[in-house]
Amino acid sequence: MARFTHSVGVETFHFDSLKDVLAKASPARSGDFLAGVAASNAGERVAAQMALANIPLKHFLDEALIPYEEDEVTRLIIDSHDVAAFAVVSHLTVGGLRDWLLSDLADEASLRALAPGLTPEMAAAVSKLMRVQDLVLVAQKIRVVSRFRNTVGLRGRMSTRLQPNHPTDDPAGIAASILDGLLYGNGDAMIGINPATDNIASICTLLQMLDAVIQRYEIPTQACVLTHVTTSIEAINRGVPLDLVFQSIAGTQAANASFGINLNLLQEGYDAGLSQKRGTVGNNLMYFETGQGSALSANAHHGLDQQTCETRAYAVARHFKPFLVNTVVGFIGPEYLYNGKQIIRAGLEDHFCGKLLGLPMGCDICYTNHAEADQDDMDVLLTLLGVAGINFIMGIPGSDDIMLNYQTTSFHDALYARQTLGLKPAPEFEAWLQRMGIFSQADGQVRFGNNLPPAFRQALAQLN
């Protein structure tokens, strides 16, 4: 295990391991202080960042942050590393990789080819040396496209997950939110419900309702009920229509065990989803959610900083060729990301690292009401992620999730981002919106139709 040293002024700082230098180099955030791994002051943080910049990328292949024998995520990272893809940057240090990523040599094609050659730890390391504008600049070069019933991630487009949660899973309340979201052009990434209960009968009812809505109106989108992977497998075994298979994941074996999962179980869920053959334009069907602090909250972080733990979760996601990966950035609370500044930085890091590793990244741009953050902070992060080329964001009535009790982005926020940045929905979904007369988009301006489609007018009457 290597030791690293760097001097700042007259003071010399020593770092005991790669794990230590990565933690100390992280921008300050409450979770790392809670874990006892953060730099003690700005001077130590700068020394760690400078020491990190000088570490050869090859060193990351020699020093495992969690021992190979103890952690299946480590084994996945090492065993799946693509040496040929890594060759183009194998001679570089972490600082050299940063310079290369910011150069014109790193274009969309070269970054796509590089992705399987980078380990999560390399991606986390280089992100720690980057300013906000660097994270945005590099991420916007990268496009990761995924397909199921439509195509998400194309340049010039930004999709949304329509999130019609209800505190009692009431079908009428959920249907009202779905209708509202569709009328504002939301839902092309998916229509996804966080259920109030994991009861299999209730889950099956919700899945059948979502499928009925999509089939009745011929909507080119996909549905998901965010239940445990074992419940999804059981629903499939019962013959219930299920599009996307969901699971929360983390970056260590122990943290995943706290979710009741391992890689074999995820493989079983992936295979079950494929057996449905419900995709029309592709077969990316896994939906994963992550979040900085999840490993620490499970006491399963092995002394790693929370951002490096988060990035290791992307190795798990990448293995299953997902349709969507969502960092729920501010949901866990201020114990891990204290304020708007920390949430903004974390969201941009997660998006950058995920895209660099070849993932179709989205972000739940959110905060809890006891965090030192507000909707202005979310507007900043939304705008930055839109510029950075994010695949999708959340769309929720009024920004306020009445089931999960947190603040996120609304249907109108998605319209703001699309109008301001000239972004469109997924192409198949855009064509459906125009065909249904919901809206047209010309010259970068979204124009809603004055008259609701007859089918939707009828649906509104039924809800009333």
C-alpha cells in the first residue's frame, strides 16, 4: 500500500494510502466529516489534490480500495476492466487525464471508446481535480444513448421521468398526475411510481394500470414501479406486464447487502426482464437509483469517501446495460450533503463520472426540507445539468413529492430547461406529442395546443 506526500508552503502532508488521498482530496461535504475521512482544513485538501494529480492511472489497477477477496464490486471492477480501451490513457497521471479530457483530443467518439477502460476510482479521482465548469464541459461532450420503447440520450434532447406518486397508491390520484404530466410533455424517460407499499398485489395493480394507460393512448414510453427486484421478478412470474426492472444500488458489497441484493440477484432480475421482450426499439431495461451517502448510511463504506463509493456503484450499473441511471442527489439529507453548494457539486460529479463510465445518467435534482437548500439551488443545478447534456430529470406536480416528502423538479421546470436550452423530448415521444396535438416545438419555443385531444378530454371527465 503506497504512501503519498505533498507540501503546501512550509507544511508537509502525508497520506497513508490511495483511499486516504482520495478522501482528503474531495471537496468538503458533511458526509465525509461524519465518516471521519475528510481533510482537516483547506491546506490538507489542496495537498491531497496535488498529490492525487501526480498518481499514475496504472496505480489504480495495483491498489484496490476494498480487497478483492472481500468485495464482489471490487471483483467486478477488476475482472471487467478493458485493458485495450485503457491503453490510450495508460501512460497518464490523474492530472494528465484531466488535461486530456479537457482537450480537443477527447471528443465524443474517443470518450465512448475510453469508457470501458476506466475504473470508477479513476473517474472519481479526476473529478476531484475539476472545477464546476470542467465537469460541465467534459460531460457535454459525451452522449450515452439507451433504447427501450423510445430513444433517450441523443444530443439536443432531454427526457423526463414522470413521477406520479401518491401517499396511498390511489389509482385516481396517480392517473391525474400522469395526465397532468403528459399534457406538459413529461414522461418520455418513463412513467415511474414509487409505491407506498411493497405489497405484491398492490404492485401488480399499479403495473397493470400503467400498462393500460400506455397501451390505450399508444404512448412511446415505458413504465416502472420502483419496487424491490425480487418483487419485480415475482410480478413477471405472475404474468404481469412489466417494462423496466428497478433497484437501488450502492458501491460496496456490504451496502448492497443492506438493500437485500447482490450481483447474482440483479442478474436474475435482468434476465427476467429480458424474457418479457417488451422493448420495441431496444432492450435496455434496468433502472437503477444511487446517491452519495448510501454506503455510509449503511455503515458499509470501508473508510472510503462518499463520492468514490457512489462512483463504484456505477460499475454495478454498467454491467447490466441499463436504460436509465438516476442519482437521487439530495434525497438522503444534510448529514451527507449539507447545503445547496454541496448538492450542486455532487450532482455534477455524479453526472460527469457516470457519463465518463458509459452510463445513461439522469439526476433527481432534489433536497429535503431540513437541508440548507432551496429551489433556487435546484434551478442552478438544473440549468448546469441541462448544459452538461443530462439524459433525463424528474417531473413531479408542483416540485413537491407528496408521498416521499421531498422537493424536486416539476413539469414546468422541464419546460423551462427545454425552452431555455433548445432541448427536445425523445424523438418518438416528440412525434406522439405532436400527433396528439399536445404541443409543437418550433424555433426553440414550445407551443401548447389550445384544444385537448378528445381522448384526454374524456379521461379528464372520468377523473372528475
